[in-house]
Amino acid sequence: MSTIRQRALEVQRQRNQARLLAASALLVFVWLSLLDSGKTGILDFVSAGIIVLAGVRPMVVWLSAPDRYGLPIFPLHAVSFVWAYALPILSAHDVVLSYPPAMRFGAALLIFAYLLIGYVVWRMVASRPNHIRGKVFLIGQSMSSPVLYVFLAIGALFQVLTASGSLGFLGSMGSIARAIFSSLFILSVFALSYRWGQGGLKPYARLGFLAGVGLYGLASCSGLFLIQGLLISAAALGGYFFSARKIPWIPILLLSAVFSILHLGKESMRNEYWSMSRSLTVTPAQYPEWYTDWVNRGIERLTQGDDPLTQHSSRSLLERASLLHMLLRTVDLSPQPVDYLYGETYARVPLILVPRVIYANKPPSHEASTILSVNYGLMMRESAVHTTIAWGLVAEAYANFGTLGVLMLAVVIPGLYAGIARWAKGFPIGSARMLMAFLATFMALNAEYTSTVFASVLFQSSVAVVVALLLMRRVDIAPVSLRTAID
């Protein structure tokens, strides 16, 4: 009887978490609406509202029954659409507002359709039971923690050496090594934070985890790009949240403050140091002085109050997260005067998967973004060597096949994410399947992928799991719930 009562209490707690998320999304939407600059109208609120509704709904459903759906890969993917497509409307993104309200609403309907179809596909696929038969590849229980910490240490060390310019001798092999070690690092961050949320890390283990993540963050941001540090932080917070089932508010607030200050000081740092060289090399011995200078510039910018530069820098976080203006550009220009690409960007995917050591002239992973940018008159191909424009999978799909392309994408990507979640459901954290699912969860956080980058990252993640297989053995296991997957 006590077990039944405990289960009932657990279900009720999960439902309360789901209600809290839904209420939080509603409050944020209302708050942003109250901050409206007067440039948006009722139709824009409806446009943003349907995107928020469709973006948050999968996560609410997952929180109410996490064991049924496995890891929330698609729910995270859907949430990423809120800041990429809804917030640019509510924040009065200048480029977005340059298009007519009716066109903005039409683009919002496209996103809504993508998320709605994806939601249906996700529930159909991920909710199906996963029957575990025979033996599975698994890192031994006694080895799992040490192996994950080895991955963490190697990944952090590799990033430090890369940021300091010490690995130039690797040549073309450097990109392969970076892909493998970065994937293994991400895998270890997600897995260890997941264990932390379940109370599975002792105090000294937590310190080691924080040290590894902190060192990686310092190295990855030292080149004056914050995106990798943000994604790693999101992976760590996400792993904890998915296992503990509670939002880590204090770390979120602290990290928000840190990244906000760094973002405010980033423009000043770039103006000074990028004028000398775009390829910065910063060694660990320089970190104290480097970040002290950076933080001081950020605080100085923050204290400028209503200075126009401060307002511009503060808004640019939301503006840079926007992908809606890219979708609007494709909808506005295609099929006339710019014809559809009819799969041209997708045709590059097979070449992207060939290792550079085999095909030295393979196109870069951002090839799809380059094709789109050139086709829509945003840049010359020669500029692609130094500049990459984020498009997102939805805008790419529309640029290739119009509305039909978006609808097909709504089946493929959510179906893939749901399939990986179901494939790993019931397997312990040290299994090859769960490790692959963790990496896919990290991928879902990034809404800026185009097909070539998406395929490249997915392939690299698979290679990392294959490397991890060398440390595994085949064992018989019993299915476990997501809640107890690490026990």
C-alpha cells in the first residue's frame, strides 16, 4: 500500500512540475507582452502565443509522465523554438518587424504546424514500449564513474590546448580529434549532472565535476565566443533537472548574471583584440587577467545605464537568438524571385559524412548555410570562409521545397529524436544507447543547425559512442525506469 501511495505522490509531483512549467511560460509571455514597445499588434501576440503554446506543450506532457517517453529530446527541441521564433516577435526584433504582420503570422503558422505535427509524431513513437532482449553494451558499474571523469578531463584538457593554439600540428586530424573529444566531454557532462540530480555524486566528485566544466567553459569562451559555454551550461543544468525533477534556480541565476556581464563586455573586447587577430590564443596562465579585464568592461557597460550602446548590447542576445527573420526572408523571396533549391543543400550531406583524411576537398560542415546565404543574397561565397549565418532547419526546408518541405521536416526530425529516445528507454546510463541519447539531447538544444551541420554533429556523436564501446562489455540487464536509470 505504501508503494502505491508513493507512486501516486510521485505522479502528483510530476503533474505539479508540468503545471508550474506551463504557468511559468504563460507569465513570461504576459511579462514580455507588457514590455511591448508599441510596435507590435494583436496579430503579433497571437503569432507568438501559438508558438509558445506548441513549443512548451511537449515538455509539459513529458514532465507528467517522463518514464513513458524516455529522455525529453524532442521536448527540448520544441522549447528551443520559443526563443528562436516567438521571442523575436515579442521583443520587437527590427528585421522581423520590417515584414508585414500578415507575413509574420504566416511564418508563425508554419512553425506551429511543424511543432504540432512533431508533437503528434513524438507521442506516437516515443510512447511505444521498448522491449530489451538479449545482452547490451554497458560500462561496468564499478567503471562508469571513473570513465566519465576521464572523458571529462580529456575533453577539458583538449579544449584548453586548442584555445591556447597548442594543437596546430594536428592539421586535418585536429577536426576529427576535436569532434570526438568534444562529444565525449558533452556526454560526460550530461551523464554526471544527471547523477548529481539523483544524489549519486559525493562532495569531492561534485567538485571535480565543477572544476572540469569550469575549465572547459573558460577555455571555450576565451576566444570571445560565448555560445559553447552557454550550451555546456545548458547541458549540465538540463541533466540535473531531468533527474532531480526540480529547476536549479540558483545556478541558473548565477550563470545568467555571469554570461550577461560577459556579453556586455564582449563588444569592447572584440573591438580591441580582434583588430589584431581574429584567431585569439589564450593560455590558462592568462585567464585571471583576461577575464578580469572582460568582467570589468562588462560592469562598466552595465553601469552606463541608458547609454544607447548598452541598450543595443542588451537587445542583441535576443536578436542573435532569432531565426524567425531568416524564415521570413525565405517566405518573402521564394518561389519568386528566388526559386526553390529543390534539395541542393541536402545533396551535400553525404559528402559531409566523409572524413577529411579520405576526401581532402570535402565541403565544410556549414556548406548548407553558405548555399542559403549566397542564394538569398546575404553574402558572397568568398565571405563564407570567415562568416557563417544561422538559418535553422525550418528555413532551410522552406528554401528547398516550400511549405511541403517544412511539413516533411516535421515528420523526419521529431521522428528521429523520438526514435532515439525510445531506442534508449529502459537502458541504464552507462549503456551505449543512453549515451547516444544524451548526445542527441544536447543537439536538440541548438535550433541553428542546417542539414549539413546536423548530419555532421550526429555522425561525430556516433563516432564518440563507438569509441566509448571500447570500454564496454555485453551484459544481461533488466529494464529500468528513467528515474532509476543510474542506480
